[in-house]
Amino acid sequence: MQTIFLGAPGCGKGTQASVLAEKFSIPQISTGDILRKAVKDGTELGKKAKAIMDAGGLVSDEIIIDLIKERFNQPDCSKGYILDGFPRTITQAENLDKLLGSKSPIKAVIYFDVQEDEIVKRLTSRRTCSSCGYNYNMFTDPPPAGMECKFCGGKVIQRDDDKEATVRNRLVVYKEKTEPLKNYYEKQDKLIVIDGARSVEQVRTELIELYKKLAH
Ligand code: AP5
């Protein structure tokens, strides 16, 4: 079962996708995570992407589509996946439709509805383990006092793109390039809107029920 998690940066896509993916034994495909790993590993892709990501812009559609094609070829994608942070432009969505064809189309697109003030608060208070990628939040799930990850001991940091000025730019880019995807998938009758402003647990409970229904 192929689904997309759609919504503004910080709406909770990654938080929920990681848990659902584990529960339903399918991969979470996060283009942001793939790009961050490339940056960390110092690959050619990482070098191209770093400045764009730090400024809150979007990496080119061409690069992202190649990256997704490569990821879909891996065997763990055979039973489905959750796309987290992709597609992010109409061009990416059209390419995804072409790539999947009618054999394995996207089953549903889950849109996380969260107001801008809450988004800014969540992102500027997010802290991330630089080793395993676990996301903490200074209000709801603070990291240990020494800023060492409770899971792997890695250093917990603030992502460069979680500083307030960059967050605001990411929101501008989101409105211009990504928000039109709501309409794109509404026309395909695939859009499901959920209230993402509730607690992590409340959103999770709704998503698990939704996934059980979609799986039938
Ligand atoms: P990416 O990593 O995809 O960033 P994003 O979409 O901006 O997503 P975030 O990780 O910021 O938000 P999220 O919705 O996953 O929120 P989370 O669950 O972590 O992309 C980074 C960059 O890579 C982009 O800016 C771009 O440059 C590039 N890129 C990636 N994909 C691309 C593509 N397809 N095309 C082109 N460029 C691309 O939650 C955020 C915080 O809120 C956490 O602290 C969490 O604990 C907290 N939180 C979550 N849910 C709740 C809740 N219900 N209540 C309270 N707090 C909550």
C-alpha cells in the first residue's frame, strides 16, 4: 500500500511516519532524511543539496526524482511504503504518477492540517540526534540534559533549517510550491485531511485506524 504524507514542514509527517512504518512493516521514505544523509556523508548529491536545504529552498525536481527512482528499486518497497516529504511540487507528483502507472498507484494522500503559529513553535523547538536522526522537542519530548541521544548516545543538535528565519522561508516555499498538491490529489479523489494540531498520540491513533481501513 502506497501512501503520501503531505503537509507543511513540522506538521508531524516524520514523527507519525516512523511509527506507522514500523507498525505496518513498510518503509518510510523521507527525501529529507536521504538528503541529510548525503550531506553528512559528503557525497556529490550532499554537496549540491546542502546550501539549498540550509536556506530552506527545494532541491531540484530532477535530483529528487532520480533519488526516488533509485529508492523504489530496493526490495523493501515491494509491499508498499509511506512517502514523507515527497512529492513537494506538481512536477514531482506528475512524475510519481508516471512512474507508478496504473499497476501500483498511490492509495491515499494524508494531509496534516496545522496552523502556522504551531508549526513555527514546533520546528524552532525541535532537536535532532545527529547520529540516529531521532527527533526530540524541547516542550513535549526534551532530550537528556547532556544533549546525548537516549537511544544511541549521539549528539543532539538543532537542524540549521530549524532556525526561525529559515523556518519562515520554508513556509513561504511550502505555500508556493507544495500546497497546490492538495488540489492535485483532491481532484484524484485521494486526499484525506486530518487534524494534525492534536497531540502526537491522538494523531497516531487516528492514523492507525485509518491505515487498517485502507489496508482492506
Ligand atoms: P524534510 O526533512 O522533508 O523537511 P520538512 O518537510 O520541512 O519536514 P520536517 O521534518 O521539518 O517536518 P515533519 O512534518 O516531518 O515534522 P516532524 O514530525 O519532524 O526536508 C528538509 C529539506 O530537504 C527541505 O527543506 C528541502 O530543502 C529538501 N527536500 C526534502 N524533500 C524534498 C523534495 N521532495 N523536493 C525538494 N527538496 C526536498 O515534527 C516537527 C516537530 O514537531 C518535532 O519536534 C516533533 O516532536 C513535533 N511534533 C510532531 N507532531 C506533534 C504534535 N502532534 N504535537 C506537538 N508536537 C509535535
